[in-house]
Amino acid sequence: MTSEIDRKEKLELNKLQKRLRRLTGQAIADFNMIEEGDKVMVCLSGGKDSYTMLDILMNLQRSAPISFEIVAVNLDQKQPGFPEHILPEYLSQVGVSYHILEKDTYSIVKEVVPEGKTTCGLCSRLRRGSLYGFAEEIGATKIALGHHRDDILETLFLNMFFGGKLKAMPPKLLSDDGKHVVIRPLAYCKESDIEEYSLLKSFPIIPCNLCGSQENLQRQVVKEMLQNWEKQYPGRVDTMFSAVQNVVPSHLADTELFDFKGLKQSEDAFKRLNIIEL
């Protein structure tokens, strides 16, 4: 019985790996994320998404038609209880070059953010600044983050509901200072696939609740909304992601993206209209 279960799990793992490889490879090709000679800094948090990203990128690296380097980087933010041994042990085991960057951003966040308020926003900005600076130090040409398709859609709705902008997470981004190219190789991958893959691979997950429980995050509310829609109307999330890839500026209302003021009836059409009226 046990061998039968093992066989089924192995088949499921192979199927998932092929799907994630295909979707990651497609995203890399569509957005020209990785080029010949790139040094890709893979940001590893210890969560299911970044573990999966590193695993799939290393897998693709072995068969890619181009040569590129992978270096894993974890930012140890000095949260109390952070298990410092887990990532170095795992990264040594899989044989990837890595760095553990130590920055006590936890103390800064706790000092600045009032008790009971969400810490994720400031924490994220401090983390990004540290990682960008380190990427420059080690000469990384691309910074890879583990955001997936569901993250992109959640961000779209968060920006619409709370920011008044039709904006998500782009699969490829140039930083504001123009120094860094940020890529999201899992942009086409479903969170449910990543979660299942992570379980089957038995990644040593480090939970992201070391700062304390923050159940009322708006992102969590939006995530649950999308999950409920998908249960009620299977395929809806796929359709919404397709919409992010099929934007029609002339059918929105942004005067910066489309010249509505200059939109006029063509002269020929106007002449034809006059003839019909006569």
C-alpha cells in the first residue's frame, strides 16, 4: 500500500514539475526575463513560493539553451525565533551558491509602526532596499522574486479597491532608479500548484508569522474573495488573468494612455453621412 502511495505521489510530482517548468519557461520567454550571461539573484524567504522558484529555475538552468548563473540570497531580518540554520543547510544540500544577508529591519519596523498596525508595508520596503543594494554589490543583473499569478491578481484588486489605480505586479520591472531589473518567473503559475509542489518536495518551510498574527490584512481578504469566486465559478481566475494580458486603453478612461480629445470622426465618414442625410 505504501509503495502504491509513493508511486502516485511521484507521478503527481512529475506532472506538477512539468507544468511549472512549462509555465515558468513560457513567462521567461514572453518577457525576455533571463538572457545569456545573466547573474540571477534569487530572493529566498523560506516560503513555498521562493523555494519553488529556486527549484524550477535550477531545473531549467540544466537544460536551457543559454548560460546563466544563479545565486540564492536570503535576508535575515532578525525576527525573534527565526531558524537561522534551515536555509544554509538546505542551500548547501542542493548545491547552489548563496548568501545570507543580515539586516535588523525587524527592530526598525517595531519602533516605527504603532502597536496593532500592519507591519508588512514598511517591512517590504526595507527588505526591497536591502536586496537591491546587495544585488548591486554582487553584480547581479536580474533580481528574481517568487510572486505568482494569484499574487498579481490580488495586487490588481488591492490597487483598485484601496489605491484608485488599475495596476498589478508586472512580470518584469525596471526599478525606479533604473539600476535593477526585477523578474517574476512564476507569473503564470497558480498558487495551488505551487503549494502542492512544495508539499510533495518537502521544502523546509519557514512560516511568515514571526512578526505576530495579522489576520486582518486586506490582501488576505482579497485572496479569500478570489478563492470564493473560483469555487463558485471555476475558471474565473484564469479569465481575469487573461484580462491583465489583454488591455484595451481606448475602452478605459485614462487620458494619458489614449487620446480621447483628439478622437474625431474621419472626414470621409463625415462626407458619407452628409450624402445619406441628403
